[in-house]
Amino acid sequence: MPYPAINSLNVLTDNLKDGKLLGRINGVADTEGYFFDCGEYDAAVIWTTNGSKNLQLHTDGNVSIVELVGNS
């Protein structure tokens, strides 16, 4: 059944809204990701193809993490 994929797409579009692509995340093995300008905030969409990863985000603002299934 496609429900996990549909749910993930809904979470993505709800958080990005009309986000404009700023660029791709490079240099992290087995990881894909992109940065978006969403108006009131910037967003990063990141996923790994090889288990879980720890990423350091160098930011001076608030950070919210939303998992694939919508958990914050």
C-alpha cells in the first residue's frame, strides 16, 4: 500500500509550502539533501540511504525537526 509514501509527501509539502530551492547539501556520505527558502524560515530536507546519521547544524536560530511520518 502507498500510504507511507503519501503521508511523507503530505508532511513535506505542508512544511515547505511555496519554498524556493536554495541548493543541494554536499559532502555527507550516503546522504541526500536540499535547502529551501520558505519565506518565514529556511528548511532542509535530508535523508540517508544507509541507516541513521548525526548531522551538525550550525545555526543561530530555532531548529524544528520533523520526521518522515510527521512527528516533531
